[in-house]
Amino acid sequence: MQRLDEKGLSGIVKRFLDLIFLGGIAIIISLPWSVKWYLERLIFGTSEKYPFLLGFFYVTGILALVIVYEMRRIFKTLNRKNPFMMDNVKSLKRIAVASFLIAAAYVVKIFTFNSFLTIILAMVFTIAGFFSIILAEVFYQAVTVKEENDLTI
Amino acid sequence: MAIIVNLDVVMAKRKVTLSELASQIGITLANLSILKTGKAKAIRFSTLDAICRALDCQPGDILEYVPDEEGEV
């Protein structure tokens, strides 16, 4: 992973992750007002959808924040040049669970406030969940190989 | 698995300490003590070669096979 090691790139990625994390927190805090503001501007929006949309964005927003938080934790182990540890396997499994929960929320949204994007996002987050599960298994096997190698004198 | 490492026996006979041996064969003290305490999972031939040269012994002096008893993993 030499690419992320250069001063420029690893600094940029870390700053992006921090930005997304803090931005996410700010957006979640502002949800009661921003959802109302957005609904008023939609042609097809009706204010009776407000409670559902608010709850929906809270749930998916917090789950997305969990995903970014776990990504930052994995990134820190990359900076320490020691990414193959069981903690990262657990982080990836938590990312998978969060992705599947977000996908489930979008499936619910299909039946209440549908759009093309909702269907697409449901599929995207399902795929992301499976991707994370596979990556967790890859890391698990890598940790096993690394431990064996570390104990080879 | 029942490969016993008798490194301390040979080291005592040759009156060599762990740190002396480590610096002679060029591996870290930590790795050598992993080997000595039986925590190692594998040993490279090059390491075995260096140890036997430094201690003037045979691999069989350092490594011993003890058959597992019935029913043990």
C-alpha cells in the first residue's frame, strides 16, 4: 500500500474521511429543518411524508456515520502499517451489517416514498453489504497467514 | 503437534546466552525466545543452519519428536 503512504495522498484521504464524518454529523443534526425545507420545494412532495422521511434519514444517516467511523478506524491501522488484525475483520463485519440495514430501510422506502433512485440505492447498499462480508473473510484469512508467518523463525 | 525444541539444553552445554546466540546468528532476541519457549510454528532451514553452525550441533540435538498420545490433538 505504498500509494497511501506518500505524505500527499494519505493526508488527502484522511482529510476527506474526516470531512465526510463531520459533514455527516452536521447534516444529521440539521435534519428536522433541512427535510422540511426540501419537502416544501418538491413538486410531488406532501408534508404528510415529513415524519417518515425524517425518521428514514435519521436511521440511514446514523448507519452511514457508523460505516464512515469504522472506515476511519481501518484507515488508522493502515497508517500504522499493521492492517491485518482481527479488529479490522470486526470493523468490516459491522460495515456489512450497517449496509444491509440501510438497504432494508431503502426497501421500506420503496413502498412509501418511491423513486428510481430509491430502488437503485437499495441494490447498491445490498451489494456493498456483500462486498464488506467478502472483504472481512479476506482479512480473516490474511490475519491467519500473517500470524503463521510471524511465528516462523 | 509434538516437536520439542531443546535449544536451552544445547545452549547450556556450550555456555552461550540467548542474546549472544541471537547476535551470532542474526535474528532478534524476541524471535529466538519465541523459538526457545516452544511458541514457534515453523523454522526456516536457513535459521536452523545458522543455529547448528553457531552451536556446533545437529538439528536432532535441538529438535525432538514426541509422538502424540491416542486421542490428543
